[in-house]
Amino acid sequence: MSLKTPTRDKLKTVSTATICTALYKRGLRNQMVQDVQPLDPRKPTMVGEAFTLRYMPAREDLNPITVFQDRSHPQRKAIEQCPPGAVFVIDSRKDPRAASAGSILVTRLQVRGVAGIVTDGGFRDSAEIAKLDIPAFHNRPSAPTNLTRHQAIDINVPIGCGDAPVFPGDVIVGDADGCVVIPAGLAEEIAAEAVEMTAYEDFITEKVFEGRSILGLYPATDEQSKIDFAAWRKSKGR
Amino acid sequence: MSLKTPTRDKLKTVSTATICTALYKRGLRNQMVQDVQPLDPRKPTMVGEAFTLRYMPAREDLNPITVFQDRSHPQRKAIEQCPPGAVFVIDSRKDPRAASAGSILVTRLQVRGVAGIVTDGGFRDSAEIAKLDIPAFHNRPSAPTNLTRHQAIDINVPIGCGDAPVFPGDVIVGDADGCVVIPAGLAEEIAAEAVEMTAYEDFITEKVFEGRSILGLYPATDEQSKIDFAAWRKSKGR
Amino acid sequence: MSLKTPTRDKLKTVSTATICTALYKRGLRNQMVQDVQPLDPRKPTMVGEAFTLRYMPAREDLNPITVFQDRSHPQRKAIEQCPPGAVFVIDSRKDPRAASAGSILVTRLQVRGVAGIVTDGGFRDSAEIAKLDIPAFHNRPSAPTNLTRHQAIDINVPIGCGDAPVFPGDVIVGDADGCVVIPAGLAEEIAAEAVEMTAYEDFITEKVFEGRSILGLYPATDEQSKIDFAAWRKSKGR
Amino acid sequence: MSLKTPTRDKLKTVSTATICTALYKRGLRNQMVQDVQPLDPRKPTMVGEAFTLRYMPAREDLNPITVFQDRSHPQRKAIEQCPPGAVFVIDSRKDPRAASAGSILVTRLQVRGVAGIVTDGGFRDSAEIAKLDIPAFHNRPSAPTNLTRHQAIDINVPIGCGDAPVFPGDVIVGDADGCVVIPAGLAEEIAAEAVEMTAYEDFITEKVFEGRSILGLYPATDEQSKIDFAAWRKSKGR
Amino acid sequence: MSLKTPTRDKLKTVSTATICTALYKRGLRNQMVQDVQPLDPRKPTMVGEAFTLRYMPAREDLNPITVFQDRSHPQRKAIEQCPPGAVFVIDSRKDPRAASAGSILVTRLQVRGVAGIVTDGGFRDSAEIAKLDIPAFHNRPSAPTNLTRHQAIDINVPIGCGDAPVFPGDVIVGDADGCVVIPAGLAEEIAAEAVEMTAYEDFITEKVFEGRSILGLYPATDEQSKIDFAAWRKSKGR
Amino acid sequence: MSLKTPTRDKLKTVSTATICTALYKRGLRNQMVQDVQPLDPRKPTMVGEAFTLRYMPAREDLNPITVFQDRSHPQRKAIEQCPPGAVFVIDSRKDPRAASAGSILVTRLQVRGVAGIVTDGGFRDSAEIAKLDIPAFHNRPSAPTNLTRHQAIDINVPIGCGDAPVFPGDVIVGDADGCVVIPAGLAEEIAAEAVEMTAYEDFITEKVFEGRSILGLYPATDEQSKIDFAAWRKSKGR
């Protein structure tokens, strides 16, 4: 894994909204995993490199409940292979009518040190997963076993998740607004820029609460806004 | 009503996820009421036999607000007829643009001892319903009166709810993941099997938290898993 | 602004469900903003006259991040122009794939005394917005900057929001069930009628909790219901 | 059957568009079967009273291929019971993922003198059905047997079809634009009014082709338009 | 109108597919009117500048059938104002449940010399419109009068149509694949480039039919492809 | 390729509807490619083994128009590699907003002897493709270049297409109703059974046209039906 600790630490302090804007400036408009929510929106921000699992539609004869007796079944294998610190991302073809995974597998990921899990389908045992420490994101709860609709077919290949492209190693960041995918090669510069942007946004928020108009302040087109921000940074040590 | 008390009690202790897997083993893949959520996900598990109400699209001339002055209006009649212990299930044709019911009717069901209410549409007064003791499940809140889109037409006939088939007397179980429909004739055996499965899942969960891999454990393909489970059951008295 | 204080005060005490029924009696079936939820369902009821912003689909060459350096950009201008006490209503063409606004703009609206904000798209910084005092309603969280999909094009023109018609000056009421649009000319009579209806609904709710059947009570077709309600009003001073 | 021959004959000469406008004048806005198309748009206009079949979601154990060995299976029974001159209307819950019927059953309806068939799902053998004389309307072709998703459950009850309410005996009219449902009690007056409207529309069309503006002509707010129309009717004998 | 005749003539000879690629090269990815089809796919290519009409959701009390007695009703006014040679583009909010227009209005446009009509809703009298000379594009047929769901509110303002941004004066091109929107300022250069691209595509098509591989040919990365194309152009006089 | 010529020939004489029923009898309910239509429904039945291409969502920086200058681009490579007699099946994630392919590539497939092409997205140049001899199936026409939304990522891996599972080598059959996927191992027995079923269906159709009831005939529960069919086969030599 090549996501450096300082980059990871920076990304933990910024929002998916700020990251989306930084990506937008670079012409990347499609990196948000669409229509995916955290099971518990109060968890700290999730950050990690993508480790992917691809589902295809299940064919009945290939998916009896006994398939899991095979230790090399891709779903189970992927759960044991996902590196600590990574985010486990599942391409469920935006179909939440059967579960992408349940609480036992997600607990296993947590114990193994995985940073989080995302599916564009749904999780079963959603109340249990919400209570775990590991952040999890899905479309909606879904009780049916994954075999009902999904067959795990490929581990760690490029996938789509919620209409966003996800390559193994891309950096996934998740908060209350959902999950965003940062191309691996951009993670460091996006992290640095987002930290800067966040400082300015925090400054603006403070000023707006104090009653200042957004015109000239957001963005900082007034010279005074820049001067005030410089002073604020100094006083805050940011 | 033929749902026996021990079956009901067993079903209160298991999850819709576990029940779905038990149904899946019997070739039933379509028993989950799709895209329906509890108004309050912290309520205890809902269990009861289905008592159904079928809505058709409303025709304007047949649905002035005065229709409810007729005591035999099917919606109001159904509310008074639904047996205590049953689950009131409404076929709203997956249309939440007008309410399926509101807090007064749901309160009446609660007072009458009804076990819960499910619609594949939406409830109005959703905040009030969430605060009641009776569990309620819907797609999303919806303030417009049901007459806007729905005309109650049939009481206790076979219906669809969230794409699942529901026959009167089928057993409905609901938790944070949503609602599942157990065919009446299978309730007892599903309940028994789900209790057994739940014991094993609880055992696995404990082991996974302790750090054991899911391979060989989930499912129990390692002989040791079976031995450990036997010991665990003994120690837990399950 | 012509929404009178007593009308506003009355509307704060009634539900969107009750208002929808009052509108339904007048042949208005389509005034609910469909599929829009409060970010914090526990906030007090939102009431205010509609001040609107219309978005059209964004064209890439017209929406670089630098557009906001123009103080007359319609989105920013609208935020500063929305009158205190009004509700800011955005026509996002039911597209939540990019944000309609974020926490800084919504904070500015709050500081300016605006009564609330509604979009049929989504907000970014949703966790921060939920914590503000100002009520906000959207379809779902959405982190991407609005420029990704939306271009603000018109201020305070008639729009659609969640399939409902919204004319500037219409009265918007929002609670846990969502938002309803009262045509400006009807606000006073709807408010008066809804207050009356609410009194009766509160009476019924009390009686239903006491065990009375809804037949003859809801609606009051039994003479006794009317007598009891008259007594109840007297005792409650309503 | 109470649809009188003159009414039927009149309805064969008017369009679903004209009928929709006549219904709209009476406050009926929801009588169009939404998203349903003719398999062959060049067929003559279909007219007949609704004979309905209701499908519910199929449960696997109740729908082996052998169910059709039962002569009283509701789908097959309905095909044999539908009166000559009627329109067979199927409530497929707007689900075209499995067929509502195929060419053999539709051929049988044709031979029995049935006036047409409509489903808000899809037909299999769509190319064969398109070649029959009997008009057929669906959402899209669908090859899987109806048992895959649909279980026929009720014959000739009130249903929804394409979000429109359909009561047995309502008059169904179908042309290239789709199908409209005329409440039984209104058929005669709607037919008469639509014939009148059609005369005026034909007159307007002629004038518009001749170069006249629609202002004052459509609708006839200019006195001259009325005079010209009177002359036109006389000359055409309509 | 500033669309020059040579530009119009060039655009009549190229496809929407080729134009989309030319726009894509300039970073414009969202100019296709999504999910809109020609009523008659065999018509010649439609070209003209956009003249727009914006619909909002209809409110029942504002849309009795009598509104059309007002000569200044925006829908009727727009039909009479649309310049000859223009394309009439309607923002129907992607809602085909009621008609955007019918055959009489479309005939009037044809007589007035308008180049075509597009809606992201549907037309009534679709069979008649298909037979006219004027090209028309919609989502699907729809018989109900536009008043059922749509209120015409603004003439010739920027709109969305099928998720594409449309500014008055943009150039609309339509063929069997649907309609594309060329920003006004790019029309000339896109037309020129598309003509060049079309020559090469025609050359490739000929070669592919002759059995040549697409590798090195499409695009022309082989030197030989360029040489052959130069010879082909010469021989064809293109 | 292991699809034997006699199997291919048999499958060319049967319908997708009949094949779906044969698959249904074996518990396979999900083999229809949903919501995909032939560009020209009058073409002969398409039969061939699946050769697949998987698209993922396009990331802007990876998909400039220049990518096709790389001869090893997966889309172009796949077109040249697809074996004669195979069906080229594209997983476009059910997204027709950009093209899956255009007429030049489809022409190349035809020249190379490929049996057909299917996507759950859309084709550009749809009118040209419809005129080719090679059968093509899609959701709807789509002019934008595939790079707008799709990045070709994998050749001949298991995919989903229109919610159906497709493994390389599965046999695809397409007619006016759409495309069905026969698991490779079942092709021979399904072909044999479908030929038998078709004989009986042809017999029934003849009898139904002659006026016989479907009861006892379809299916053949009357002894007489079996006797008549035996005679019919003899006389027809089938």
C-alpha cells in the first residue's frame, strides 16, 4: 500500500464536499459514489485505499447455500485478503435487493484492521453493523443473502461503485455525505489542497456566523477577506 | 389465527436476515418486502400473521373527503377488523406519493393489540407513529391523504407488498433490515431452524471478535469449529 | 411579504398532513414536495413564503470554479436577497447527484433570518446543516459542488420542486413528513381550517388512546362524537 | 354488457387524446394507462368494456410449470371467460420482467371475439401478437413465462393498470397513443362529446394546414371561427 | 437568427453521433437530449436554433380547460412566435405522463416554417405528428392534455431538456439517434469539423466493408490509412 | 468454440419465449437480458456463444479521444478478437446515456462473421446498424461516444447484461422479444427440448385458430389433445 500516513491523516480532517471541489478543479466530476449513505453518520471520517470485490448477477444453479463451504469462494477470500488500512469496496451493480454482506463479515474486516466498507447495494444485519467501530456505507438495509442476486466473481479489479470508477489503490474517503474516490496518483496533492481549503472554509464559517456577507468572502474576492484570513490563520496556528 | 405462541416467541429472537437464508435454502428468494424501513429501527422485532388491505389507484369522483363518513369504507373497516396479534399489511403499489395511513389509525391498531403495520407506500404523521409502541414500516413519510392516490378496495386478499407475495395468514417478521414474509405453512420449521442458525451465528460473532478467521468457521467446514460450537452451546445453555 | 403573523403562527402549530387534507378538499392534490426529507426531523415546523432559485443543467464551459468570483452569480445573489422570514426553495430538477448548496450558504441564510431552505436535490455538509437552527429539507446528502450538474439561472420565478408547483410568495410549511406548498391566496383560510382540524384530531387521538373505535369518531358521524368534542374543547380552552 | 353499439361505434372514430380532454373537463386526470404502447400502432382504434385479471408477485413453490394442468387456473379461466367485445385488462403491477401472456392466449381471445388486450407488463411472442387482428397494448416485449414473476389471483375485480384505476365494465379505448379508461357511467356522454370535439379538431386541422393562426381558432374564441365551422359542418355533413 | 445557411447545410449532412464526438473533444459531455426519440426515424436530419418553452408542474385551480381562451397563454403564444427555421424545444421536466403538445400545434409550427420540435415529455396524436413533414422528437406518446401536468410559464429562457442545457439560440440537430445541443458560439466550427470527420467515417465504413481491420484505420494511426484516405477524397471529390 | 452446428441450427428455429420456459423448468428464472430490444425486429433469430466486453464508469483523465490511438485499447481489441459465429455481449451497466458502440465497429463484426451484438446500453448510428445484416440489440439509441461514460476494461470475463448473468461461452439467442442466455452446459438439451415444445406450440396455435379452447389443449391435459398432436406431427413430418 502506498497511501502515506501524513496523507491519510490529512484526509481524515477534511470533508468529502471539499475533496469533490478539489477534484472538480481538475476536471473530475464523477468521483462521488452516488446514493450511498453511512450506516452511522456520526463515525469519524473513513480513509483508505480501495480493495475491490466485483459481483455479477447470480445464476441459481451456481449459487446454492453450499458454495460457502469452498474456502476459495471469492467473497470469503476477499474478506481475508483485504489489507489492513484499506477500504473494502463492492460493486453490487447498484442492486440492494439482496445483501452485499452481513455483520459477521464486516466484523471480521474490523478485527483485521480494515478501514471501512462500501457497497452500492445494501448490508444485512444493518443495526449490528451500525454499532461496530468500522465505518460502513450502503444504499439501504437488505436482509436477503447475497447469493439471492449476487455472485462474487473478481477480487481487486477496476469496478464501478455507485456510478463512480474505482481502481484498486484509489483512495476512498467517507463521511456523513457519502464516499468519494480519489485517483491514487492525486491523493497527496488533493489532501494538501483540501487541508488548505478547509482552513479557509472554517474561517468563512466563523465570519458568516458573525454576520458577514458571503459576497467578497466566499470566494475571497475582497482584499480584506484575504487579510483577515491571514490574521485568522496566524491566531489559530493553522 | 394459527400462529402458535412458541413459534411467535422464537421468531422474536431471530433476524430477518437469518430467516431470509432459511427461506433461500427452500428455494424462496422473493419473500423480502423490498425498500421498506422501520420508522423507528430500535423497536423490538415485529412478528404476526398478515392481515391485508389492497389499494387501487384513486379515481377523483369516487374519493371525495366525504367517503370516510361511510362506516363500511374498506380502510376504516379493515382497521377495526384486523385481529390482535396480526400484522396489518397494505398493498400501496409501491407508491408513497400519498399516505397509506396516519397516526390516528395506527394508534387505533396499537390499542386493539395489533402487532404491527407495513406498507410499501408511506405514512403521514410519521414522527408521531415513530413514537408509538407499535412497530411500523414504510418506504418514506408522505403527508397527502390516502384518497389523493389510493382507494381501499379489498380486505384480506392475497397482495403484493414491496414486490413480495403476501397471503393472509403468512407470518410477517420485521426488524431494522425491514420485513420478511414467511409462508404460513413454513412458519414453524423456519422458526426452529432460524433459532438454531442464530445460535451458531452468535457463536461465530464471538469467535470473530476474538480474532478467528471466517474460513472454516463460517460455515463450519473445520471439524474444530463444530467441536468448539458444541462446547459453546453447552456453556451458554443454548 | 404578505404572510401575516397570525397566519404564520397558526401554521406553526399544524402538520403538513392536516394542511394536505385541507388543500385536498379544495381540489389541490399536488402541493406536496415529493421525496424530500428534513435533515433533522426534530426541528420545529418551518413556515415562510417561498423565495425561489431555478437551476438548469450545467454546461462545462460555463461553470468553472471561478464563476463564483462574480458577485452577481445568481446562486450567491439569491442567498443575499432572500427576505428574512422566507423559505428559500430550489428547483434542482430532482437531481441530487450534485449539491444544491452547502453549510456556508445555509448558515448565511440562518444569520439573515431566513425561515428555512428546501431543495429537491441534495445538500453537501449535511451533518453541519443538520446541526444548524434553520430547518433544511432535501432528497439526500450530496457532496459534489453544485457546478458539477447545476447552473443557477433564475431568481424568484415560478418553479417546480419535487413535482409540486411553487410560485414566489406561496407559503411553504415543513415538518417531519416533508414540505407542502400553500398557494398564497389560500394561506389564511387553510391556516384557520387546519387549526380547527388539528383540535379535532387531537381530541380523536386522546379518545383512541382511551380505547374508542374510529367508527363514528373519525370522521365525526356519531352525534355523540360532536358532543364530546364540544365538551373537550371547552375543557381544553381550544 | 351494457356498452351500447352506437356508443362503441362513436368511440371508434375518436382519439384517446380527445377522450382525455373530455375526461379532464369532468375532473378526471388519471384515466390514461401510463407507459403502454400498441404492438402494432396501425391497427384500428380498440373499444370495449374492461374484463380484468389481477396478478400478484409469484411465489416459487406455488408456481411450478405444472400449475397450468389445472383447468381452473385463473389465467386460463379468465381467457375463456372474457366476453366477446370486451377488452382484457391485466394488472401486472407495471412489471414487464416476465410476460403477462403470449401469442397462444391472445389468439384464443381473438377467436373468441374479444376486442383487445392490455397489460402494464409485457407480452412474449410479441412479433406474432403484432401480426394478429386483435389489438394488443403493453409496456415492452418480455419472453419469460408469466410464472417467473406473476401469479394470476383474481378475475374481474377492480385493478390498477399503468397507474390508472380500472373497474370491470369501464370502457377502454386504445390507439397509437395508448389506452384510456372511461368510467362506465360516463361512456355515452364522453362518446357524444368526443365526436363533437373531433369534428371541430378536423376543421381546425384543415384551417391550420391552409395557413390560419391558432389564435382565435383553437379554441374558437373568434366569432368568425364559429361561423366558419358551422359552414364547414354543413358542407361536410357532420 | 444568426445560424448561417452554410452551417445549417453542413449540419444537415452529419450525424448526431459525429457531433457528439466533436463536442466531446471540447470537454462538452452533456449535450445530448437524453431518452428522446424521433416519432419517424426516417425523416431527414433536423437542424435549427433553439426557441424554448418552459413548463412547470400544473396547479389544478390555474389550469381549467378555459385557460386557452386567453390568446396570451404562453403555450399558444410561443407557437405563434417561434421563428421559421428554429427548433421549438420544450422543457417538460422529463415527465411524459401528460402531453407536451398535439398535432394541431405541431401542424401550425410546420406551416409557419419551423424546423422541428423536441420535448423531453411526450406528444399526443403521435400517429398524426409522425406523418407530418416536420421532424418531432419525444420520450413516448402521451394522450392527456398538457394541462393535466404542465403549465407553460416562460418563453425562450434557458432550460433543461432531457438533462441537457439548452440556451435560446443554441443549435439543435436531430436524427434517428435523438437530438444534440450545440452551443451557439461553436456551431460553425463544429459543423466544419463534423463534415471532415464524416468524410473519414464514410471512407472507413467503405474499407471495413471491404474487409480491412479497424486497427490502424479507426483512428488513422497507420500512415497507409492517411494515404488511402487522401486518395479516396480525391476520387470522391470530398 | 463448442456450440455444435446442429444445436445452433435448432436454436435458430425456436423463440426466446420457448427457451425461457425450458430454462424455467430447470429453476433458471433470470436468464433474460432485461429491457433490450432488437434494432430491427424482422431479422432472423440470432444464435451464438457469448464473447464479452466489460465497461466500467469512465474517468475523465483516462478517456481522452486519443485513447483509441492505442491499438491495444480493450474495446477495439475485443472487436478484432471476437470469434466468428459468436455473439459480442457488452456489460454497459444498463447505462444508455453514452453509446456502447457505433456502426463502424458493428460493421467490422459483421465482416468478421460475428453472429450478433448485444448491449444493455445503447448504440450510436442506430439507423445504420439497423440496416446491417448482423442482428443488434440494445436499450435505446445513444449518440455520445462511449468514452463519455464507459471505459472498456476487461475482455471475455463473466459479466452482467440487463441483470442476466453471462459467462463467456454461454449461448445467446435473440429475437423480437429480446435476448436470452443459455448456460453453456445446457445448450444442447435446451435446444432439443425447445424444438419439441415448438412443435406442440405450432400445433396448438393451429387448433386455437380453428376455434378450440385452450383448456385441455394448452397444456395437453386432455387425452384427445395428445392423440391429435401425434396425428398432426405425422402429417407434418415433424
